[in-house]
Amino acid sequence: MSVVINGRKMDGRGDGYVPGRALNIDPSLKFFKGDPESLDPITYEVIRNNLWSINEVHGDTIVRVSGSPIAAFGYDFNPSIMTGRGDFVFFGPYLQFHAGMQDMQVKWILENRSENPGIHDGDMFLSNDPWVGTCHQNDVMLCCPVFHRGELFCWVANTLHFVDLGGTTPGGWNPVAKSVYDEATPIPPVKIVEGGKIRRDVEEQFKRHSRAPQSVALDLRAVIAGNTVARTRILELIEKYGAPTVGAVIDRILDDSERVFVDALADIPDGEWSERSYLEVASADERKVYKGELHVRKSGDRLTFSNRGTDPQVGAINITFAAWRGGILSVIGPFFCSDMLYAIGGPLRHMDFEPTPGAITTASYPASVSNGGAIGTEFSISLANNCLAKIAHTTPKLRRAYTANNGMTQVAVISSAGMDQRGEPFMNIFLDGYASPVGAYSFRDGLATAGVYWGPKQTAPNVEHAELVMPILYLHRREVANSGGPGRYTGGATVGLAFTAHKTDRIVHQIAACGVSHPTAMGLAGGYAGPPSILKFRAATGNAHSSTAALRADDAGRSMDLSVPGTRRLAPMEFNLSQQPGDVCEMIVSGAAGYGDPLDRDPAAVLTDVDEGTYEQVYASTVFAIAFVERAGKVAIDDKATASLRSQARRDRLKYAAAAERAPPDVTIVEKVLDLSDSLAIGRGSEGNFYFFSTPAGRALVPLGESYKDGCRRIDLALTDINPMIGDPKEFIDDDIQFRLFICPFTGTLIETEIARSVDLPLHDIVIDASGLGNIVAHRKAAQ
């Protein structure tokens, strides 16, 4: 794995530490060097699964020791195991992006701490520095070297979100931060455990900044306990099987995962896939929109990731390179290596990163990054999701492994503080978003409130647990109708909740959110985007300042009606929002995206959607073009009328769509070479050249070197036209953002969708190298 920034390797504080060269390690540090030995398959599997289970036990230990609801209910952490030189063996099955940068921390420690203060048996190093390797300052990483007979054998590490580490806002989320100096202090790796004992001087300095020092102290012991348990279990494995055997298993895990990854890439043509999306309102006093791009280039057995074209860092929406990379690796594991138990070290041998210093997704010091764990990291995941999904679709090996964008592509953070019902200070964040939906697959619907794939064990806390640790009373928590992105296969329904203050005078919230004015869960293959996050607030009037008054609100059984006096949408960034008993705050988590043309959805599935309340009948009849009738007192579907409606809808698309940028080539497609989606493929023309072609029509759109979108007809819609949940973006931003439909010019089938500013050209999202297509065809025929 290597990283190049503007043509040179980077390791400076200003642009983030980036491993990519031979490390300069003090020669007094001795590494384990086992002799290569053969492994019988049973021993290999026993030790391999033991190593995997060590991460499970590691995480369970953190949950059992920590007193924080963030750990105990949200599982907002992840452990990992790495080789002695910091290469990944296994991620844990928790919040994936937390592990996706732990190797950077270890490599930094090896190079910068091996001489002074030294790395020894019984040590542990703590850091929350995003320019070394965390998402933001509240994410604290603890790295533990594992020694065997005086030699460094491997590392175990974990990252946990701590409730408060100082800064100008309780809880660390600062919607008005201009730079890192407005936030909790980043701490580069420091030795906090030495010879098996906590260094009191370092701990006291670490706790001193926090408004919740007791919670910090307990969480510190939780992560130390997790590392201690993992270290002990690895040493027990070594005692039982011998260091050479365990070391050989670790080497083979990396080699096996590398082989699986390279084998998958062999079926994928060389080319570049791109995605684009937007963040808004970088500070509370402005109304701007900022562009983020991701480009994934596949060449031979390598993937290269670039964020060129991304807007410069600004305000409170930035992340560092570490968080950008961690988000990308959160997608690589599930989409490409799901059968390897998140063994990402082997695939990393075939990845390169080309970040742009000073961009919002690779910010330079001293940018504000305190909101990065909810804004920029998830933003990077959503961009990587669609790039890698489109890549995966080109090979049957991976076609059933990916999904359209999950929910929570932006976390609408409500960070709360005040005095709890016991008269004690509290700080917490609402974790209900961990019940986010799964996006549509290429062969089935997504899942409602199931939890995102990049947080396999994340759970939303029980309502009673949240009410125990915060002075609140839930008014409702439920799945929200119309919240799944429509498509041939739909995204799952998302979660919504409303609450009021309870047994306290007031709560103060920091609202740090993007993806409120517009959707950030882009669809695939013509699927619609999932709706954006929705935040509403209603101030009690008159004598209504009581929790029971909030329960008696006129629309408490529904989403809060904006026509009720005192009700408003919350802006993406709001500082010190005060909530009293009787005031109601509602949050609907951003939804999951759909896959494929909604007009291709099975009408029987739409009827089930309506019967189960997933979609309201009026919206379903429009977006899926369904003719509902009533039979024997029940809603049914008129199949003949529905077929007529859908035919008319496709004709209307062609009637109202703008003409294609390119006239279709007069060529006959004689062979389909590569599927790109259900409605788009690459084929060989009768004269031997390659073309993008519409599979419903069987006709060419454009030659392979051009953008297939130029061969499509196009309709631009206002965001409010695509889902009744979406409010007017102009309430918060000045830019005009469109929902674009790219339509087959022959059949009216929806080939792709796009959300973009009106001033931005259509994204050229798929570029295929024609020279290697013949090799792909030959490779697949040989495999068959």
C-alpha cells in the first residue's frame, strides 16, 4: 500500500501521517522472525478462527467495563489485530471505519516512538489525533504491542468514542468551529501504560480537559482491559501452538485475503469509476454547498483512490486523510472480502491512495474536524459505496455482495448536555441512527431499520436505556413511511423519533449535520436516492412547558406538522439549541437508496409495501405507476391498468426529456461483453468496436470512450418532486440542486439517476479501458 500526495510521500503534521515508505525504526526494537513452516488445514482453521474470536472477546470486554452508553448500547468502537510492523490481520465486527486507520497509528508509533520513549512489553499508546489516525478527537485509539520472548510479535488495538474530551462545546461536536483550536486538543501517540501500569501523570492530563473525568477514566480502563484480554489470548495461542505456527497462520491470512481480492479483480476490466455528492452549510452563518468526489481506478491487480475535484476544506465539515481512508476500507471489506472475516491486510497490498491536501475529505492542519465522525467519514463511505458497487457489478463473483447506499449516509448529530434527572451533569449523543436501513441489493429489497453494513454489530439503544441516561421522554420511535429510496428493489425504511426534556429544567443541544437540505444516499442503476435527514423542533407555547403537554401534541402520532405554530425545521448547523419540557425535537435518520427503475418493481411487491405501511398509497401509485383498486373492502392492483400506466409513464419520459447530447450510433450490437447494471452493458458492434448499450433496447448509446449519459435523454426534477418527505432546499442553501434522470432514448427505461447542482455537468462516472475487455472475456470463458 502506498500513498502519493502531489507526487511526493507525505508524513508531515500538516497533511497527516501517511504510511507508504520503509519505516525508520530504532534498531534496538527486535521483531519476531519465524521460520516458514507448513500448516495442516485443521491447525490453520483452528488458529485463524481463534484470532477472529479474539477481536470478538476484545470488543465484549470493552462493553462490559465501559460505563458509557456510547459503548454499551451503540458499540461505537472497533478492535483489530495487526502484525508486528502494523499490517492488518483482522478488523473486529464493530464500527468498521474505527479500525480502518489503526495501522497508521501503529506505523507512526513504530517510527516516532521506538527510540524515545521506546516500545516495550507491557506498554500501551494512546492517541486521539486525527492527523495521525482517528476520525475526530473524541475517538481515542489505544495500541498495544504484544511481545514474545523479547521480540515484537504483533499488535492489538482499539478505538472508542469517548463522551467528552474538552473543547468549547460539551460532547465535542462543535457546529461553529472554525479550526481545530475551537475543539478538543488532538494528542499524538503517548505512552499511557508502561510496564503494565497506567501512568498517572498522563492519565491526569488526559482527564483534565474533560467535563466528565470519571466517565473518561472508566472508558480508559475499558479499552485497556480490551487490549489486555486480547494480548493474553494471543499469548495463550502462542503457548499452545508455538510462535512460528501462529506467525505462519497470520502470514497465510494476509496471503489468502490477498489472493481472494486479486482473483476478484481479475474479472473486472481496467477503468475508472467516479461518484459525486455534496455537503452543505459549513458554518451556521452561511448557505453554501460543497462538492466531494471519489475516483476509483482499477489497473491490473490494483485499485487507486483519489479525491481530486473535491472542494477545499472549510468550516466544520472536514475530515483528515485517515478518516477518508477508513471510510473507504469500511466498504472494501464487506463488498470484496466478506468471506475473509474483514481480513483487509492482504487487499491493502493492492491499494493506492492519492489524496488532495487541504480538501474537505483530506483536510490539512489546523482544520476543524470535530464533526468528522458523523459528516465526512459517512460522506466518504457513501461515495465509496457507489463506486465500488458499480465495480463489483461487473463480475458475477461480487454481484450479490454489494448494496445501494445504506441509511445514515450523514449522521444528524444531536449532542446533548445539561443536568440529568438525578441532578448530575450529563453529556450524550442520540444513537438511534444505528437502526438505519440497508440499501437495495441488485437482486432484492434492502432491509428496514436493520443497521448499516459498515457497523455490523451497531445497535440502537432501547428507549428505556436512553431515558435512563438522559433526562428525556420519547414521544415516539418508529419506522417512517416513504423513507426507502424507490427502485426495482427498494431501500429499507428508516427510523424516526421524537422526544422532549423530562425532569430537568432544560437540555442544550449542538446540531451538527449535513445532508439535511438534500439527499446524500445516491441510488444505483436508476434507483432513487434515500431521503435526507429531517430535523424538526417545536417550542411549547403558553403554559405548555411540561412533558405531558408534549405527549398531548395535536400531531404526536405523526411526523410533526410544520403548519402547527412554533414548529420549524432545524438547520444543518445549530449552536446551543435549548429544549425545555414541552418542547419537542424530532429526528428522522437519512434513508437508504433504491436499485433499478421504479417502473420495473413487481406490482405485488408494491401492494405489500402499501399494506405494511412502507409506502403511502398515493406516493406508491405515482412513483411506481400503480393502478390501485378496491376489491371486497381491500386495496388491490389492477394489473391491466398498471401495465398501461407504466407504458404511458415511459412514453411521457421520452416526451418531456431533453434530447440526448449524442445521436445513437447506427450499429448492431452482436455480443454483450460486460454487464454494468440491469439496464446498461458494454457490447461489441458488428464492425468490432465496443459500445455502451441499453439492454432493454439492445441498442448502442455511445462509443465506449464517451459518457453513456451523453447517449441518454435527460429529465431534471426538483428534489421536492421525488419524495413527499423532502423539504425545500432553499430554506437552508442558495444553490439549485436537481434530481437528474438519464433515460434510454429508445424505451424510456431509467438507466441512472444523479443529484447535482444545476451548474455542474453530468458526472462521467464510468470510463472503461477497451484494450483489456477481450482479456476479461477470455478469462471468464476459461474459468467456466
